[in-house]
Amino acid sequence: MTTAQTAPPPPMRLRELVFGAACAAALRAAARLGVADALGDTPMAVEDLAAAVKTEPRPLRRLLRALTCYGVFAERKDGTFTHTDMSLLLREDDPHSLRYITLWCTEPWTWDAWPRLDEAVRTGHNVVEGLYGKEFFTYLNEDAPESAEVFNRAMTTSSRQSARDVAALLDLSGSTSVADIGGGQGHVVASLLEKYPSMRGTLLDLPRVVENADPRLREGGSLADRVRIVPGDCRVAVPVRADVYIIKNILEWDDDSTARALRNVMAAGGPGARVVVIENLVDDTPSMRFSTAMDLLLLLNVGGAKHTTGSMVGRLTDAGFVIDDIRPVNPYLHAFDCTVPG
């Protein structure tokens, strides 16, 4: 039997790869059924697990057996199933949960878009507008609200987890103010304000995004008296003055949008301002398989792209920034520490 530890020969491995959709679908099914949440700390018989998640036992065993081949769940000799380090990440209550990332990467629109990857590669343009007749996020919010909610939950989970790593990495001890540009719900600025009790912060993002800002930042929150929430689009303007600007995981649009956002931050900060750009990279990173897959998904849905170290350096230097340092934040992110020249 092939397990997660064995290395199959090339013909077998290629057969496995072309069935990658089956693995993705199995993970999605397990996440939607709540199998990981139902499976406790002790081994469970498939009949009991099926009763807990309201499925038939025999097809559930088939689903679990498929996932055990990838190290997601484990089957014991007595036929019961237990958790593995990976299956625990499908639990909604796990502090490092990837349940909503799993759902987001396998939402119904992805199954429409992936078969058209050759078209996107030929043209360099997204395929979603051709599929649905409207821009991707417009489609999500108008026609696929459940998928939009999954996206929001996935981004919230990911941002909350990485915000702690960003705050641990950055030394802002010489600064009095920080601005989180395109910062979503503001998990990064919140983590930095908690680290530096005398610092003031600003969160800028689209109106519909900042409406759902982290409760710590909203009226009555523990950080509300030290933060300003500004609705706006950084590609249009950045009406925020700060010592340090954080730009995390948003420079994945087309080149013109990226250039406009960087110019606006530079103009807002002025000479001497510190700008920290944090991005996934598709080179020199332990997460290459995940990052390159997300890069292709960006091509399909918005016509965007993940960066290489070289392309990110090129964007920043073309905009006029001086790059002082490049450091890994965690296995998935790199920080480009820059200065606006005098």
C-alpha cells in the first residue's frame, strides 16, 4: 500500500498527480462534513464517526482511507481512525486551523476555472470574467455570497495567524506611528499596537472591509483609543501619515495597480518613511508547492501573480524605494524592509 512516507516511481507518481483533484475534493468533503471536529482524542470506529457527521459508514471509510494515503487521518489495525498532525489542522477550533483555507481553495468557482488554465497561460488574462461575465470579487459578492463568506473567513484566519509572526519580527521601537495599508480587518496593526503600548496606528482598506475590523480596533475595543480606521483604496490615495507603513499580501494585482499603490504610499510617507512590504514568494521558500499553486489561482481569478524575490525587488526599486533588508517572516512570507529616500 502506498503511504505518505513511500516514494513511488515516476509513472505511479504522475498518475497520482493527475488525480490531484480527487485529493482536493476529499479534503473539501472532510472539511464540509466536519469529520476532524467530530473525531476526538481517542480512536473512533467509522460507524460512530458516520453517525456523528450524518453520513453512511461505508463511503465515509472510503473517504478516510483516501486521505490516510496523504497523512491526513490514520487508520489503525483494528479499523478505527485517529488524528494526525495534518488532520488536526482541519478542526475549526485548532489555533493553526486551515479549515477555511481548505474550503477557499476548493470553492465551486475553482472547479470551473482550473480546466481553463491553458487559456489563461496563452493570454495572460484571468478566465473568471469570461466564465461569469463580471470581475471576480464582484461575482463573489453578487452571485456567490457563501463563497465570499468562506473567502473572508479564510483571509481572517490566515491574517490572524501571520500577524503574530509579523509583530514578533519587526522592531518598531524607534517609531511612534504605524499604518496598515490594505490591512483587511487590521490584525497586523492590532498586534503591533499590543507590542508597543505607546504607539498609534491607522488601518486603511476598502469600506466594506474595515466595517468588519478586528473588535480590538472598533469603538469600545481595547485599542480603539490608539487607532484610526480609514476607509479607502490605496490604489487611489493613501491619506495617512505615519512613521512606518505595512503593506502585506496585496501587491498581487496587475503591474499598474501595484505601481499606483506604491507611489501613493511613498507620497504619503515622504522622505525617511519606513515601508515594510510582506509577500508570499514563488522562489527561495519552503512553501514552493503552495505558493506556485496560489500564483496560478491568482492568474485564473484576477489575472494577478505572486512575486519572485527579483520581481518584488524590481517593483520596489522602480517605485523609488531603497531596500534595506529582506528577511523571512515565516515559511510562507518574506519582509522587504524599505525606506523612502530623501
